Amino acid sequence: MSLLCLSLALVAFTFTSCDDDEKAEVALKFDKATVEVAVGETSTVTVNNGTSPFTAVSAATDLATVAVDNNKITIKGVKVGTTTITVTDKDKNTGKINVKVIAAEEEEEA
């Protein structure tokens, strides 16, 4: 009888301990997966899913910097090249934005 009670207690413990611990990972989605931005200019990308607050990190801050305002990711071109911005939400879900920084257009003299 005591073996049966012990077995039932272990089963109950197993079911209650698995509650919400294993949430499915969700890939963050954006209104633009790839951004082309000129040196000195900015481009804004909107996060379409996930849980706020968001953080964003540039893989190469010498090429592009990034700022976050709610679900808006603002990318600024610094130097010509390509890099990746990784965005993470509150639940540690991530998504990547590919960035191509191009040369700024020369303004023609009047």
C-alpha cells in the first residue's frame, strides 16, 4: 500500500513540475527581413510578434547601430558593408534582420 501511495505522489509531482517551464520558442517576425540603408541615414523595422520589451544588438556596430523604441527597431548606417541585427524579446525569442549599408548619395551642387 505504501508503495502505491509513493508512486501516486511521484506521478502527481511530475505533472505539476512540468507546468509552464517548457514554452515553445517563437521566431520573431518583422515587417522587413532585409534593410538597405545609406551611411548616415536610418531605417525603421517593426517587430510583428513577440513580447515587449525588446532588445537589439548589431553584430558590427562599426557598420550599423541600432536603437529600440517599443516594437520599432531603428537602424543607422555607419559605414559601407553588411551585418546582422539580432532582436530578442522578453521571453528570449529571437529574430535576425539582415542589413546592407550603402554609400550615401552625393548631393549635386546647384
